[in-house]
Amino acid sequence: MKKAETKLEKITAYVSLIISEICCWISAHSTARVFTKRPVLPGFILFLAGTFCILFQGWTRLELEKYPFWYSAAVYISGAYIGYLLYHLSSLLVLNIVYFLLHFIFRIPVSHYPFAVLAFIIGLTVCVYGLIRAQLLTVVHYTVKSKKMSGRPCRIVQLSDLHIGSVIGPRTIRRIVRITNSLHPDLIVITGDLVNKKSTAECRGIEKTAAELAELNAKDGVFACTGNHDPGPDNTAFRDFLRMAHIQKIDETLTETPSVWLAGRSGNEKEIKTRKPLSEILTPVSSDRPVVVLDHSPSRAEDAVRCGADLIFCGHTHAGQFFPCTWFTKKYYGADRNHGMSRVRDTTLIVSAGTGFFQAPFRVGTRSEICCIDLKAE
């Protein structure tokens, strides 16, 4: 069975590469036509550059012991190109249909050139917008009421999917920390995917990044569960990073804070199948305060609902990160578990669209967000 799956994966990869190269050539040729009447050579040069970006994006999936100095710039440029390719081809397809209707159906004598120029402008504009949009942080406020709350409210700030790596480094983390601290949280939770890959080797300025995260200020502490991109518990470099960042990893454990019971679930791919029953983790819980569960993926939230959790924090979906992936994730997870706050029986579920972003450094139709939750007495 595994051999069959491997063969299918290889065939899928080759087919995807062929389709990508065809799309790359169409886009390169159309882009070259905008600037010259002889697009063959410029188009071929753009095609080679695009091919490098496509192949490099595939190469980034490999785990390396050491990353070259130019790696971060190449990730950013190739990711931006993928965004341009997607929206340039989409607009080119739509505009070519319009051109075909006008020129061949309605017999209106129009030139194809303005349509090529417009497709180029749309593709470039949406790509630049997406690059800027990914860097803008939005604070999203939610209010959750619980009968178990007594005394003053508890303000919880959720960070998720930081994806610290080749693109997201100390400078971005510094902004995230500054905005988070300005919200004056009682408790900070991080719902997985702190790093971009299953090691910290890709993370540029890892010690500086850890020092920036150590500035997070919450009187009840900073806690995190792991995600599918995070290293396993045997990774000493990741443990050292969390220690330097003053972040407490609470996978498969229960922590008592002054305001809530806080349980963490492992999102690491190797550990998911061996996770403890949540009911076992929650055995010491009493009804004197709300039960809050951190679980990276919302697809596993039902377990916490059955166990009577009051509040579940998740991430993972990125809300699709960019259109049209936004459609697919909403279809796969369902609108209530793709992004935002929803109610499942007596449990409140909050799914973050992610504070960072994965690989391609752009967002279209979504936002990079910090969630601020005020937990109050009902």
C-alpha cells in the first residue's frame, strides 16, 4: 500500500510540475508582450526565472542542516512570484474570454494588447496588495461569558501560526510582541506552528527571535501547544528556543492558572496518534473556573466539546491565507471551524487565521491577526 501511495505521489508531483511549467510559460510570454513586440527572448528569460521560483518552492519542502545566506530572499521572491502567477493567469483567463466574446462573437474590432496589459496590471497589483496585507497585523476582539468565572474578567491573547523561519524573524516578532503587550493580557496562548519547519535550522536570528518573544508580558504566563510544523519533544534546539523565549509548552498536560484550567494538546504529526485521552488530562479539574483547551487543528475540537471544555483555541487553517484557497478551507473545515468564533453546544470555539503566514508571504481575502478574548462572568 505504501509503495502504491509513493508512486501516486510521484505521478501527482510530475503532473503538477508540468502544469505549473505550462502556466509559467503562458504568463511569461504574456508579460513579455506587454513590454515588447518581440516577446520570444524576453519571454524565455522570464520563463526561466519563473521555473527557478517554482522549483525553488518545491525545494523548500526539504529539510536542510544548514541554509545558505540567500535562502530567505529566494523564499520571499519565489513566494511573491507564485502569487503573481496565480492572479495574472486568473485575470488573463477571464480577460481572454471577454476578448473572445467581443472579437469573435460580437465582431467588435478590438486589439488583444490592452487585455494583456490589464491582466499584467491586475496580477501585479493583487500580488503587491497581498504582500503588504500579510505584513499588516489586525487585532480581533471577542467576548466570551462563562458561569464559572468569578471576580474580574480574564483577558487572553491568542497568537497562532507564527511560522518563524526564513521570512518571519526578529523584526516581525518584535511588532507582534509590542501589539500583544499593548493589550495588557492576563494570559497569552500560542496555538501551534511556532516555527516554519520541523526544526529551528531555517529560523534566521533564532536567538534574537527568542529574546523578542521573551518580552511578552502576561501576569499568568505564556503557554503554547505544538502544531504540525513544530519539532517533536526530542528536539533539543526547539526546547532551548522555548526556554529562551520563556514559553511553557503544555502538550498533553493540564496547568492551573488563577483564572482558568489550561490544557494543551500536541499537534505534532508523530504524536497525534498517541495522544492521551483528554478526559484523562482533565481528571484533576474542578468546577471553580473555566476549562480552556489549546489544540492546533479545529478538526479535533469535538473531543474537547465532549469533555465539557468551556473554551477551545485553534489555528492551523490560516482561513485559507489567500483566495481561492479561502474557498477550499471553508469547504473542508466548515464555515464555523475555518475561522472566527462559534458555539458548539456549551463550548466556545475560536479559530485564528494566523498571526504569521506559511511560505508564500502574502494574504488575499484574509488577515494576519492577534486575537484578544475577554473572558467574563455570565
